Amino acid sequence: MNKNLLLTGWEYLNYLKTKKKEKIFGVGLSRTGTKSLNVALNLLGFKAIHFPVRMVRLKGETLTCVHQTISSFDAATDTPVAAFYRHLDRKYPNAKFILTIRNTDEWLESCADFFRTAATKYPRHSQIKKLLRKKIYGTTVFEEKKFRLAYDKHIQDIKKYFENKKDKLLVINICAGEYWDRLAPFLEKVVPKIAFPRENIRK
């Protein structure tokens, strides 16, 4: 049990005032409930940013993480974060990480729909976004086989990385109905009496 949860009254209020907020990073891939997670984090009182592309810089042909660009936020989610979780863990050793997952076939179908729409809606994707996709998926366009392999590898790599520090990682399936009861306790928050946000739901 977290010893801080044993504090009562003014001791706990003083603890909250002096305790520095630790960073929270959503390291799930796009289309796994990352936007819903971001909204949920904001509802829990964390200042969260979704898809912080500015934290990624291009040096020659190499992508680098500039974590200072998210220093004013308590939390960050989606692809730029997922691509650099190891770097972020080293920079923020007390941070917590949330891995959003979902059924693989449903995820692939959602990705296929998104990329079909994106081709028309966003014809000029930034070079950094394309390189991020290349880094994670091995391709800049939707290819089912490569995406499936990348998805499985991403989950396996994260679980292995946090194998000896499991208290820092929450694996949650928001798309399957895992909501406040899983998320709030992990972040030492009271379960809100409001509906969990569901963003970017496929119609």
C-alpha cells in the first residue's frame, strides 16, 4: 500500500501541496483509445496533451525526442510518446506509463478506416509524422501485415521493458470497457461519478 494514502487530515493536504506532480505517459498506439485516455486524464485534474508532435525533432534522417517541449504538461499521449517511452522513462524516473490496448483485428480495421480517410482529409502529412510511422510500423502507409507485427511487438517490448517495475505500468483496454475503476486507482485518484469519455468512436 502506498504510505501516502495513510496520511490523514492536514498532513495529507500539506502533502498534496508539496508533492510535485509526476509525469504520466500514454504509450499505446493510435486507435487504441489514446484520445479517450487523454480526455480522462484531463478530467482527473491532469494537464494532458494529445499527440505532442512538437516533442519530436528531425536531425538529419534521425528522429529525436525533445522532452522539454512537454515540460508544462502533466501528461502526454499517442504516437510521439509511444515512440520514445524508454527515453521518457530515463528523463522522468518517477513517471507512470499507461499502455492502451485493444483487440488486434478491431484495431487493424480502425487503422485501415483512418488511413483511407486521412489520405483524402490530410493529403500532406508532415515529414515527422511520416517518419514516426516508419519508426513504429516500418511503413508510412497502412499495410496490414506490417501493422499487425508492429502492434504485437510494441506491446511485448513495453511489457518486457517494465517487467521489473510493474508498479509504473498500467495496461488497460478502454475499447473493451475498462474505465475509471482501472485508471483512477493507478493514478491515486478517486473514481469520478461521471461517464468515462469515449472519443473517436467508429460509426
